[in-house]
Amino acid sequence: MEKRIGSISILISNRDIVPKVNELLSEFASLIMARQGLPLRERDLHFISLIIEGDTDQISALTGKLGRLPDVEAKSMVAKGKRRNEEN
């Protein structure tokens, strides 16, 4: 299956679930190219942005598992088409 590059945005509204989120991210570590987190402790909100590369099934699996966790929202966006070096 064709690999795509994209991003996943994660919003966590309860700090207690963070260990479970980190466990899932470790499980899918091979997809993650970069990770940035922003805790807004005074609002009890935590944002994580991921840059990912994988096939659509892998990306959907990660996003779906994250989204099924309580107090977690996850959205993915994937670039259209092939990477340039694959066009030839």
C-alpha cells in the first residue's frame, strides 16, 4: 500500500488519559516523524501535533484508537497523491 505523509492533531481534555495516549503513540512510533506538545494546564487542555508517514490503514488505525479514548479528540489530514520521488 502507498505511504502518505500527513498530520494528526490530538486534543486531550483530561490529564489522566495522557499515559494511555503515550502508550498508543509508542505502539505506532514507526509512523511518527515529529511530535510537538502544548500543555494548557490552567484550562486542563493538552494539544499534541504529529507529523506522520504511513499507509492510510495505519494512519486511520492510530487516529481511530486515539479517538476512542475518553476525553481525547483526534483528526488526521493526509497529503494527496504520491511523494515526488515516487512519480517516476
